[in-house]
Amino acid sequence: RRDTPTSSLRPSERLLKRAQLLAKQMSFRRIFARLPYRYAKRTAHTAHSYVHGTSSHPLLYETIGNRFRTAVEAVPDKTLYVFDHQNVRKTYAEAYKDARRLACALLELGLKPGDRVGIWGPNHYEWVTCQMATAIGGFIQVNINPSYQSEELRFALEKVGVRCLITPRTHKKSDYFRTIQDIIPNLVSAKSGSGHITYRNLPDLEHLVLFGERENVKGAWRYEDLMADGGSISEARLADIEAGIHVDDPVNIQYTSGTTGYPKGATLTHHNLLNNSHFQGLRSMYDHGDHIICIPNPLYHCFGSTMGVLNAMSHKQTTVFPDAGFNPLRTLEVVAKERCTSLYGTPTMFIDILGHLDEIQKKGLSVGSLNAGYIAGAPCPFALCDRLVNELGMRNLSVLYGSTEMSPVVTMSRLEHAPSERIKNVGYVMDHVELLVVDDNGQVAPRGTKGELLARGYCNMRGYYNDEERTKKEMTPDRWYHTGDTASISDDGAVNIVGRTKDMIIRGGENIYPTEIEQFLFKLRGVADAQVIGVPDERMGEAVCAWIRLREGVTDVTPETIKEACKGKIAHYKIPKYVLIKKEADFPLTATGKVKKFELRLMSKKELGLEQVRSHFNEDSA
């Protein structure tokens, strides 16, 4: 058909003819370099470990507040939040009204756009109200881990200059107000019912707000009083502020552990968080039908606040929070009660949930409404994924991967693939995101080989708050973020995380850097040296193990006294499960005197009898 006019050819034939003409003008390699990835990936010339997420959906260009308002206008009477433990159920219209009222109340306190507002506590309705109020009012919310003790809280407040802290007074065994008193001794000398603070060691912190408190407390505002007073006085000003908020303005600071021992404040914008959550929802098909999403994950973590709350809001869906903290039995009970269709969790959380499935069935409750599950936060064992599909009915199980610095998700399963295929990796690059695997020399690795995973896109954080040095260390000048994870990319673009290039420990979805714990242990009486590593753990994925060398002549320090000294000073999940008292000669060292942590891990596994305990990492796969 060489002589047939081009206009009379079928579309496929016209495409072939154009390719033949193009071949005369450039080399074979250059032809395929210009083709879209979905075609180029099938050729022998896609040797580089680089993928980018093409998309037919454009990025959103609006603020979180604008998106919230649009959702309210579309579905004002639809349920947005269910906090079962608080007996709270809020529609989109009710939640939006509460968020605006809190934003006005914060303005009445004298806060200005750009001021940092800390939220420190477990999963409560007040938490998500603060999240939306800060977005609407132009403030920057600072997520603070509710497990933090006094020294960790002091650092979190001081590092980013938190001006207002919102927290419950107490929750179960946690006395938040007492912890605040530990770092602000003159707090109770303030006027009763007034939360205006003046303390020279925390000069930026001016306001403390307690929620769930029936009576006035010295040194604190009552959240309920502020909500009752906020409203019309500042509403006009709030409207002016909203009009001036830009999509690239920072809206959230999320702390992520640092290799130098102290958390880093990843600064994220409206554009970062809204788009990342929105495209997760698109891949989850949340833009079709009604979905009831159960979120037992903590809100201070990006899994709960971004992948959960913002994702659902962007697609006008419903979120359900079973309890203030993770409770596997309550989670299943609430799934049955609310007829939830999706369930979020880390591998450890899902292990615990499966452990209570028989108990739920004995009560005559059904979780048959579940059809989707979203698992992230730590490497997921294949056997666990199989159980989730077969025992919980999660036919649409998705595995996700990312980091706080990337807003957070950069890869996710595709639902069009069979469940047996989805659980083999952490999915495919997200829309509008680029991924690159590099070798030890920083060169692009061949497809299918292991190397460090780098990521780039709209989702890159602005940087670590007030920490340019660390930002430059983690982000290249051309905006590639070093994930610190070892990965490979298959010929079809699937990403597999095969290990870590850093020493980070992942315990039940919590990221722990050994240096944080080592620096604390060094301060304890009698400790001459401390080295912390992760060892395998059947339930948590990894457990914290500390090697301790005592100072000369010290005989009264034991593993038990070390663990006891950690309580109330560092978060519970950082307290070592295993403490091994060692002599200096026991530590394996390099020629330059550095501790060989890889050998330390192997020695610990042998001594503790953990050699047969499998890691959650798929270390044998490329």
C-alpha cells in the first residue's frame, strides 16, 4: 500500500507511515526516546531506571479552603466526619462552619497569616477542625506527635516558633497539661481562663488552648469558649485573608525524624497536599460512587491527615475514626457499625486487626461491606496482603509508598491489576511525579537493578523549616529528593523497595532514626557508648535494640534501669525493646573506628535468637 494516499489510510497505518518517514531523519534510539512512556517501555532502549507519571488529569490550582468550600456547596448535608468515640457526626456544612469559626477565633487572639499553630493530641474532631481552620485562615498547622514527652515537645515548639498550641488537657494515661507545665513552670501563675503565655525560653509561644475541658484552667483558653465567641467579628477579615492565600503558601509542617538525631519540619503547601491527596483518590476511584473510609491511623501522621482527611474531602466522601488511638477491636466494630467500604492501616495495624477477626464474628458482626484496603507506612509482607484479600474481602487492596517530604505518596498500586500482582511491589509512579534510581556513584541505574530512589514533582516539600543546611543535603539543586531507600524499577514500571540506605528503623509504621535514641542514651548516668539498631520483630516489623557500654567502674546500671530511664523522656515507641550491656571489645569497628551497624544487627539477631524471624522487607527481590 506504498502508493496509497495518506488520507485514505486507516489511523494505525497513517501512524506507521509517519514512523517510517521519521526513521529516515533520526536514529532508531532517538525515535523511541521521543515516544510516550507506555510505548517506549516495551523496547530494548528503555534501559534507564526513570519513570514519570503521565496523566489525563491536570493538577488542581486551588487552596485547601477553596476545595473545601466547593465540596460544601456540592454536598452540604453529606456526612464528612464520624468520630465514634466522641459520638460526633458532622456534615460537610457543619464541619465547614466549625472550621471557619475556629479560624475567626484564632484571628481574635491576634494570630496572623503565616503564624504556626500546633495541634498536639490523639484523633479528635477538634484535630480535623484545626486542620481545616488553619488552611482557611492562612495559618501553618504544626502536627505534633501525641506520644512526645517534655523534651521532644519543647524542641517541636521551639524549632518552628509555634505561636499557639491546641491540645486536650488529658487523654487516658496522657496528661498533656502536666507535660506543658514541665517545660513552662510559670504556666499556672497566669490568670484563670486566660491562655496568654509569656515564657522567655519559648518566646514565640503566646497562647495555649485546651479542648474537652469543662472548667477554666490557669494559663489556658478553653477551646469551647473560643468557638462560642468566634464568628461575625472576624468573618469579614477572614474573607479578605482567604482571597490573599496562594496555592504555594505553606499550610502544614510535619515533623520527620532526622539522621542527626532531631526531627526535621517538612514544610508543605496547599499545592503539595491537595494534589497529592486528590490523585490518590483518583487512583482509588473515589471520584465514582459513595465511599465510607475508616481511618484508625493517627492524624498527626500524613497517612491520617493527608491520605485520609484531605483525600476524602477532595472527592466528597465520608471519613470514620473508630477511636482516639489505634484499637483493633474497636476498628472492626466500627467498620461493621458504619458499613465502611475502605480501611487504612500499616502492616502492624492490619496484623492486629486480623487477630481480632474471630472475636468480631463471634459477636455476630459483619465486615462484609469492606472492599478496599490501603496499606503503607512500612514494608508489607506478601503473606499479610494475601490474608487481607482473602479474610477481610479487600479485593481492591492497594500498596502505597512515599515520604513526608513528598506530601507523601509517590507510588501506588493500580486497581486494574489483579490482587496477586498488586502485592508484589509498591505500585507505579503517581501522576505528575518523576522517579529515578541511581547507583553508588550517582549515575542513573539500569532498569531492574538496585539503587537509591529519588523523587521529584509538584509534591516536593518547600524545604525543612528554618533548616537550609538539611534541605540542601536531602534535595538536589534540580529538586530531586533523596528518599534514602533502596529500590528497583521493573521493565513495566513497577517499583519495588528492597531495603534502606539509611539506618532508619520502621516499627509498626513509625519511622525511628537510631541517632535520636543514641543521643538520649548518651545522657544517662554511667553510659559511655550507645549504638541503636533495628532487629526483626514478628508483629511490629522491627524492634529497637540498644548496645550499651558502661563507664569504667559502673556496676549498678542494668537493661531494666536503662528502659526505666527512658519512660516519660522519649516516646514509647523509641524505648528499646532489647538492651544489651557490652564491653568495648564487643563492638565491631571499621578501620577508621566507626561501628559496623550491619554486623551489629547480625550479632544481635543471633544473640537474641531472632535469626529465623523474617524481616518485612522483600530483600531477595530485585
